[in-house]
Amino acid sequence: METAITLNHFLFVSGVLFAIGLAGVLVRRNLIIIFMCLELMLAAANLTLVAFSRFNLKDGQPDYEGHVLLFFIITVAAAEVAVGLAIIVALFRSKGTTDVTKVDTMKY
């Protein structure tokens, strides 16, 4: 029995990934884990974008404009990772911890 993968399957997986990422952001206290969960949420949004782009047909062919936009999003995410990790490392060097409950001020 063969079943086709539909848009609903992609949206379900994307929703689960986004929910896991959101739960990680809300529950965890470690900045690195929170940062990874934010990236997981961004990946879920990218999956949704590509799924909608793939299933949107123009003249019987898939519309790949969403895929092009995805490359720009990945580029911005890479820059975000570089800056975010630099901020986390600087915070760890000054405070000695990455626990968000222990960091209550931006002063050294």
C-alpha cells in the first residue's frame, strides 16, 4: 500500500518541530540550548515555506520561488549564529555562566 506525502504531512512535521523548539525556549535555562531551540523553530518555518512553495503549482510545475527565499533565510541564520554565539561566549567570559536566571543585568 503506497501513500503519497501531502502538504499536510509537511505541515504536521513542521508544527511538531516548532512546538519542540518553543517548549525548549520556554523551559530551558541554558542560553546555548535556548539558541539551538530558536534555530529549530527557524528550521520549522523554513520547512513550511518550502512545502508551500513545492505544492503551489504554476502551469503544472512547482513554484520554486520559496526555495530561493530559503537560501536568503539560511544566509541570515548563519550570520545570526555567528553573532549570537559571540555574544554567548562574551557573556560566559564575563559572568562565568550561561544560565539565564543568573544573568540579571547587562553590566559587567
